[in-house]
Amino acid sequence: MGEDSESPKINHSFLRDYVTEADVISTVEFNQTGDLLATGDKGGRVVIFQRETESKGESEELGESGEYNVYSTFQSHEPDFDYLKSLEIEEKINKIRWLPHQNAAHFLLSTNDKTIKLWKVSERDKRPEGYNLKDEEGRIKDISTVTSLRVPVLKPTDLMVEVRPRRIFANGHTYHVNSISVNSDGETYLSADDLRINMWHLDITDRSFNIVDIKPANMEDLTEVITAAEFHPQHCHLFVYSSSKGTLRLCDMRESALCDKHSKIFEEPEDPGNRSFFSEIVSSVSDVKFSHSGRYLLTRDYLTVKVWDLNMEKGPVETYQVHEYLRSKLCSLYENDCIFDKFECVWNSTDSVIMTGAYNSFFRMFDRETGRGVTLEAWRENSKPRAVLRTRRVYTGGRRRRGDVGVDSLDFTKKILHMAWHPAENIIAIAATNNLYIFQDRVSVENQ
Amino acid sequence: MAGAEGDDSLYPIAVLIDELRNEDVQLRLNSIKKLSTIALALGVERTRTELLPFLTDTIYDEDEVLLALAEQLGSFTVLVGGPEFVHCLLPPLESLATVEETVVRDKAVESLRKISQEHSPVDLEVHFVPLVKRLASGDWFTSRTSACGLFGVCYPRVSIMTHTFESTLITAVMHFRTLCSDDTPMVRRAASSKLGEFAKVLELDYVKSDIIPLFTALASDEQDSVRLLAVEAGVSIAALLPQEDLEDLVMPTLRQAAEDKSWRVRYMVADKFSELQKAVGPEITKNDLVPAFQNLLKDCEAEVRTAAANKVKVFCESLPEDSRETIIMTHILPCVKELVSDTNQHVKSALASVIMGLSTILGKDNTVEHLLPLFLVQLKDEYPEVRLNIISNLDCVNEVIGIRQLSQSLLPAIVELAEDAKWRVRLAIIEYMPLLAGQLGVEFFDEKLNSLCMAWLIDHVYAIREAATCNLMKLVEKFGAEWAQNTIVPKVLGMANDSNYLHRMTTLFCINALSEVCGQEITTKHMLPVVLKMSTDQVANVRFNVARCLQKIGPVLDSSALQAEVKPVLEKLATDQDMDVKYFALEAISGMYLFNLPTYIFSETFSFSSILFFFFSFSLSP
């Protein structure tokens, strides 16, 4: 991944001028074709962006084809209150997952801490016209003038995007839902909370099957929690879940109905020389993703991102340092709670590049072939549409170059936690607090 | 004024049509449900040219509206002008067959299948077959899944009538083959579940040459959900084939399914086992299915064992008679013995619900020797559900070995269940009491179970006390009023002096239940004095229940007792300080139409009924 070929070019950034807590983006997800991009925020809203097709973008002035524009916005979750436990249930959208295309409409699952909802996003361009008892303005007609029956006729109108809740999967989780994942069979999905994983049928809302339960009989014996879970992209019976202890467990649903016994456990032996008070916290896996091929797993812990081969359980095949320079600052990161940040990680479309987030509006990409990594910055001050993104460097010693940032001047409030990679092209979506940045590879634009 | 009259009759229809697009779903649904009325008013011509095109495009609606629409269209043939024009119904149903909601799609397919019968062979070929082809090659999987359900109905009729028989059939098979190897698992699932049905309408040669390869492919699909549906198809196909072909064509695949890596597929085999057994006949059952069934009973997944355990009785019953007993004794019973001490409660409970049925098949001697020990183990099982299942199936063993022998070992288990800490278990046992009592007889009951029935009356859970009173009523129905007077009534009435007001109320509830079955004499002589005495109880809840009780037993009493004894008490209660007591006393009085009441009490009720009367007369007038 040379800097020339991969320096993405700023294509569009969705910027807002004010920052409120509710505007902070909490999840980003492309659909299967990459034509739609959905974001969820802490205010319970979902915003869907649609990629302009070639025919619509009339010319360069109007906007480059391939640009993403707002398609629909809707309120997915509302703040709620659990009266039995006296707990507030936040409306924050934890995850969004698109369903495989089934007809002209699009379907997505969105979840907050407790309730998963299935939404239907559809277009309509026709509207019925003609009433018997009132005119089009809604005024009631005199009954004596109604002498014949009129059947409404559908007339074309402006395109409207309708979003409707299709199903609500409630009461399945006692703890906070952290992941949802749609199965390759297209009729089931899983949802994971801190201690349990449930499997749902997309058509059935009143029951789900518990497939993993790690809740100990006595909560004082609790030593680890589930942090993320995902289905295998092709094999409907395989899923993986990660834990706060840094382990990955692969389960085979063919073996038994309850998958408490994993079929494979992926774990890296701890280096005794490196052990410290923070070892366990920083080894907690915050995200796990299957590669598109289904052969590899990508995990993120606090300081590194790792690639695992499904055929090798004893350790990762590749490990990349995301921000090793923070190792000396763990104490202060613990004090300001940053050490518990949950960074996501993603694969590119060909599984050759991986990407994950960091602090100071930085995010990192690693080329798996050469092992090289770049640091890029998503920050509105130095990014104008269609500008080429500069690589950045954190100064950690040695000769200091112009533009390098010192470790001490990193801004820990500007974190990049959520991101997504287009399923086929080099387009990435980065959520930086309340801003969404969409970057497109310059090479692929020029080739179009 | 002919014109005005015309408007009047148009008005309701106009409202219905307008409400087809009302914002309120309920009103839209209402209108759709009366679609036939609208169509009738519009006439066949306008229904075809205006209403149906409108409906074809209204697929944006809520599922329940679409579901109602899909259903209506299935019986619309007459309204569009009879079989000649039935093809007009295809476009709206076609668009309904592509929506994402499975129930709507299924209903649309059902309606399409229904109206396919009303097509003439020519129309079928000109209109219906192209529709199926269109759906089968649609862009979205929803339309392709719908297509899977339509091959079975349209081809048999096309093929017989037209000269293009061969080619139509071949294209049908070709389309179905494409669907069976579709990219999306949803379509393969639909194809898999309709394969058996499609096979039924084909000639045997086609089944052998075309369907079998499809079945084999689906049964080894990479998706569990496709493979498990293929099991069912396999059963239907097996039923079609002659005995000599089964071994070569179907059995290898079915054997493989019974040993599939995925427990869900094995579960499906276990679940369909009796159908499978019927389809393959006695020889293959003996050689193949018996070992397969043994394996399923020993499966490592509890869900599979549960499904298999459920089939034990049916499987054994349908074994060929000549070798039935040997097979059960040597092959099945050892597995059953293991299941009795299974680690999973659902397995044991499934077994408990069928195991008693084996006794009729094996006869008295085998039952006493082999099965009885198993029953006893299950009766002492730690899970109440298991014990309960045994008790609720006692009647089949009763027929074989007699209740005496059983009850010796049975009774301790029942007593234990009757005192179970879970009230739902106690409740379930109470429900079996009348049945048991009938089987055991009066003497045995008095000796062993009567005290239990009485103990439930003072249970601390209301549901149990309520069920216990109901139980007493059923017992009296069985054993008669005399028995009641000697055994039950004294104990019930004794509770009227209990210090706990809940127990005193139970007396009243029992009297409510018993008065009718016990008859006038016992009620007037024994029960009434106690009830009347309780009218001075210090707890208001008891007092108003006295009022309710008096109302309830009123019809059983003779009129002299009513006038002389009940009336003064109720009148006194009607002046009680407590609101509720007063209310129920007045209700009892009005319920019995006993007395001439002061009008002010009735004034409100009276005016209300007069309003009702007006209302009725108003709506009845033309």
C-alpha cells in the first residue's frame, strides 16, 4: 500500500456545526452492494445515505457520481425506562446490520442496549387519487352530487422514501446488547449481550433461542464477558465470539443446541515479561470480524489489531501495533476511562488491507502483504472536499519531522471508534464523534 | 326522486371505496374484507378494468391488509366474470407473491393455486404458466420462492390436455432444477420444501430420472436449513417409489441424513420418523430404520433424543407384527431403559408421555417384568413434569395390569406431588384427581386420598383452593350426594369457624360449587344455616361473599326458605356500612327478583334498561 495509490481523497464529509451528545455517531454500516450506508447515533436516529448513480449525477459541477447523499432519516429508538430494575434504557444505536436484498425494498436491523428492530426502507413513486365523497383538498362533497362510483387511480408523484418498523424483537436480553449478526441462511440472526448470545428467526419476535450462556451461577465468580459476536459469512453453522479476556471462541451449531462448549478457542499465550496491572484490560477484544473469504478473523484490542487463521488456534498469524506509544501512558488513560474505549476494525473488500481507529482523529490502515501501516487523519479543519488526505506521524523519538505530533499533544477526546469499508470498492466511512467522513481511493475514481 | 334513491344505495359503497385508502389501517382492512361488495357494486367490467389495476399497485400497505387482499382474491372468480376472465386476477396476485412478508406470499400462492383450478387448459397455458416462469426467474428471491409452490398445481392439467405435453413438462422440470440450485438459501429452502409435492404430480419416470438427483443435491446442501427440509421431501418421494427402487434411490441419502453432522437435520429425521416408516415399508424398517432409530435414541444432542423419544410408541406400534415383540425387546427396550435415567429432563418427560403406551403392545407379563420397573423409576423422577406425564397416562396401563397393582407403588408418588413446592404442579395433580378417583373407587379414595383433597382447601395459593373446590364438585358428581354428606360436607362446614377469614371464605366457595350437585335437601338443611350465620362475620369480604353465595344457591332452595330465612339476611346486608357488601346484597336481591324494592334503588338501572330498549327498537325499525 504505497502512499500514492492508497492516499484517499476526500470526497464528501457530512459535517455539522454544533455538537450535542445525541449527534455522536455510534455505528456505521454499508449494505451488501455498498450503495447504501447507514449510521446510527446516540440520539437513537438512523441516517441512510445513498450513492448517487451515474445517470443522476448530471455533470461534474453537480456532484461527482459515487457521492453519498442523505436518503432517509428516521428515529429508530426512543429513550425508555425499565421500571422493574429502575434503569434507564438509552436510545443509543449500538449496531446496524443490513439484511440481504430480498425485493425492491431494503431491510436493516438496528439495536440499542435491549431491543432489536427490523426496519423496511422502501420507495414509492405513485399516489392514489380520486375520492368519492370528498375532493382532492379533502372538502366533503355534497352527497347529492355523488351519482356514480369512482375507483381511485394511481398517479406518479415525486419519489418518497418510506421507513417502517417491521418487527420488534424485545425482551430477549437482560444485559446490554453489543452485537447483532445476520446468518448466511437469510432467515436467522444472532444478538449478543455481555453474558449471553441469542438466536432469532427474522419472522418470529416472541421467542429466541439461547445458544451461549456464560453467566456463572454466582455473579461473584464472573471473570469474563462477551464483547462481540459474528456469524461466519458462508457457513451457516459457525459463529465466533470474543471475550474481555482476549480469547476468541468458535462455535459449531451443528454439534448441539446449546453452544456452551466451543469447538475452537483462539488465544495468545501471555508474555510474562510484559505483564502489568493493565494487561487484562488492554487485551480485552473490542471487535471481531470474519474476513470476506471466511478463512481469517480480525480482532482489535486496546493497543493492537490481530489477524487469526481459523486453522491455527495457538496465536494470531499477524499482529499490528496501532498505537504502541500509548503503552507508557496507560495509567492516565485508565484514569480518564479511555482505556475502555471500544475500537472497531474492518477488512477491505479483498481482505488485503485492514483498518482500525485511534485517537486525535487518526485512523490506521495496514497492508497485510508488506506489513506497512499508515496513519491518516479525519479532521475537518485540514480537509476540504476532494483534497488528498495526508499521512500523519506520531513523534516517538528519533529525528522529528515537520508536522509530526507529539504523544503528549494527542487529543484523546477525538476518537475514531466506528468505521466501515465498502464491500467491493475502496471507499471507507469513518465516524469521528458527530462527523461522518467518506473517503474514496483516488485511483478507483480516476479509473471510472 | 329516483336520483336521490340511487345516491342512497351508492353511499355505503362510496364510503367503502374511499376507505380503501384511509389513513387508519383498521378501516382499510375493513374495506378490503368487503372487497366483494365493492366489486359487486362496480360490476364485472369495472372490477376488471379499474379495481384490479388499482389493487395491483397497492402493495405498499401493511401486512394484515395485504394478507386480507390475497385471501379475497382467491375467491374472486365470479366477481370478474367467471372462469373466462379469471386470468385478470393474476397481476395483483403476482405482485403480492413478491412481497417480503412470508405469510402474505404464502397466502397469495394459496390463492393462485386455488384460481389455477378455475383456468381452462388453454388459459392456463397462455396466462398462468408464463406467470410461474416469470416468478421463477424473477430478480428477487421472494418471487422465486413463491414460484416453487406453483409448479405442482399447474403442470398436471396443462400436460394432459395439450399436445405440447412433453416440452411444457421438461421446461417445468428445468425451471425447478434452476430453483434447486439457486444462489440464495431462501429459494433452495422453498424448493426443498415443495420438492415432494412436485414429485407427486410427475410421472414415475421423471421422478426417477429428474427428481431424485435434485433431492440428493438438496440433501447434501451446505446450508443446514436446506438439508433438513430435504428430509421431508425424501419421505414423500419414498412414498411414491416402488419398493425395489427405494434401496438404490432414496435410502443412501436418508441414511446419511440420519447421521448428519448437524443435530437439526437429525432432529428432523427423528421428528418425521413415523412417516418415514410408513413410506418405506416393513422390510427396510427392519433392516435400516431400527438401527437408525436406536442411534437417534442415543444421540448426543438432547433435542434429537427428545424427538425420538416422542416417537417410541408410534414406531413400536407400526413395526411388522411377526417380529414386533422381538425387535422391541432386543433393540428398543435397552435404549428406552437408558433414556429413563437420561440427564435431560425434556427427554425423560417426552419418554414419560409415551412409555405407558408400550404396555398394550407388550402384554401383561412383559409389562410387569420389564416396563413396571421403568414406570416406577420415572414416578420417582426428580422432575415433576416427568412424574405428571406418567400419572396422566395411567389409564393405558390400567387396562393391562389393573389399577390395584399399580396403585401400591403409585400412591407415594402422588402424595409427594400433591405436596410439591411448586403450586403449578399441585394444580396439575388436582386436575387428575377426579380421573384417579374414578379408577380407584370410593373405598380406596376415602382411605388414601380424601385427606389430600381436604388439605388443598387450605392451601396458601388461591388458585389451588379454587381448583380444590372445583375438584370437590367433580368428586361429588362421581360418588353421589350421600357420600358428600358423610365425608365432605362436615369438613367443609367445619371451616366456617376457622380463625383465618380466607378459610371461612373457602367454605362459601365450596358451598357455591357443591349446592347444585348435593341437591335441595342437603343445601337447605346443612349448608344454609352456616351461610346465614356467617352474615354477621366481622370481615367485610366474608359478608359480601355471603351475599354472593346466597344469590348462587338461591335457585336450589325452596321458596319458603328464601322468604323466611334468606330475605331478612339480605335486607340486613343491604344496609351494611361497607359499600361492597351493600352492592352485592342489592345485586343478590335483584338477581332473585324476591322482593318489591323501593324504587330509588332501581331508578338508575331502570333508566339504563329503557335506553337500551330505545336503542334496540330504533335499530330494528326499517
